[in-house]
Amino acid sequence: MQYKAVIFDLDGTLIDSLADLADSANIMLTEYGYPTHEVKDYRLMVGNGSRMLMKRCLPKETSEKFIDEALAKYKKIYESRFLEKTRSYDGILELLKELKADAIPLAICTNKHNKAAHTIVEVLFEKQTFDYLIGEREGIPRKPDPTAVLEIAQDMKIRPEEIVYIGDSMIDMETALNANMLPVGVLWGFRDQKELEENGAKVLLEHPAELLEKVEFVKN
């Protein structure tokens, strides 16, 4: 089958942001006097939005009210330093350039809070690379709910089954399946091959360039 568009996850897919996410959360924890976590441990904490990250990194008995307070502090810390170590993965810029050359619509759907997502994309990627960018925002359920990616498909005027959804986690594969899109898993991200395969990945990529080898696109 030929596909007409691509929707990407952001963290762990287009960008390696783990160190900045972990460092920001650890600064927040330190300010409250709580134990911190190793950067590698955050691989399993991120992906479900900032509030869930707070629930996972804070002590288990933390109240919902305090989680809200910690979340506000974390966001303020992260927004002041989220580009210290974050970079696009090797090969991503080249892949995006090739897709744009073929006039294939590109979008991002992420559970990262909206303001941070937009700022990072504006800095790390060329203008007009992406036709749509949807981050975490009030009134829109987080992935794996398909609402946001289906909104993008509708705006693109492309059937969901003609769209490739690319991500690095169980959440992303479930999102693709829930939206009837092609689930493509990347092996350079935060989660492993086993998780991707067990949650429905139809295609696995070891390097961004493999997308154009393993998936056929309609060139415009």
C-alpha cells in the first residue's frame, strides 16, 4: 500500500530529550528534598504527559494537590532549560528533507505540553517543516486516545489508513492502531523493540532513512 502523510511522535522519535527531561525533574525533586532518579530510569516515566511524569517520579504517597504544585514547578524549570542537551536524532533532518521534497504532509502529535513542544520544534527544525503540531492541551485527551491524530488527518483531508504514525513507545503504537494508521516503531528512542512489537508495530526502523525503504509513499 502507498501512504500519503506522516505523523511523528516528538520525544524519543524526532528528538533525544531524555537528559533535559530527567535533569528538570531531578531539579524539582531536589528543591523539595526528595530523592532523584538516574537519567536511564526516566525512559519508563516519560511518554504519558507531564503530570504522569510527576506521579512516577514523586514518592508514591504524594497527594494530587501536591502533584499539581510539583507539575507547575517542573514546567517552569523545564521551560528555562529544555534545549540544553536536547537535539534531533542522527538522520532525522535528512529524512524530513526528503519527505518534504516529495511534498508529503508532515505533522507531530505529542503528549509533551504544548508550549514546550512548539518552542523546541521552532528551534530545532526549519520553518514550515511540519504542517501541524499538536501537544498536550486542555480539552484534548492524551495519546493513545486517537482524537488528536484523527483531527490532523481530517485537516489534511487524508484517510487515516493512508497515514503513517511513527513513535518509540507502546503509547504510540496504540495510538496508531486506535486511529487505523500504520504503526511504525523506532529503535533509537526511549523504549525497546519488545515493547513496540508487543503493542502492534508493523514496521521497525533502526535508522530514519529506513522509512523510505520499508514504507512506500505517494509522491506529489
